[in-house]
Amino acid sequence: MRSTKTFDCVEMKDRIHRQIAQECAGLPDEQVLARIREALSHSQDAVARRWREIATPNPPGGKHG
């Protein structure tokens, strides 16, 4: 027996994309990218943390992950 679906991740993704598109309407691509980078630099979301790890160059002689 299937349970009733209480969460629609596709609907949530579409809603978020519409919101971001409205917030960035008319902005140049460089400004949109700057906003995304700013948000990622402060977010504690697992994907944002991983992005920071990948985006930060390894210092010479440092660990490689």
C-alpha cells in the first residue's frame, strides 16, 4: 500500500527557480554569478560546503582530497 505523498520536490525546485529568476531579472550575468557565489560562501548547506572545498585551491604541499 502506498502512502499519500506529502512533499513534492519537483514543485519545490520549480518554485525556488521561479523566485530566483524574479530576483535576478534584468541583472547582468556577472552580477547573478556574484550573488550565487555570495550565497554559497555563507551557506552551511552540505552542497555549499563541498563547493567551497572544491573552489578553494590547495596550498602547495597541502593535503589533496
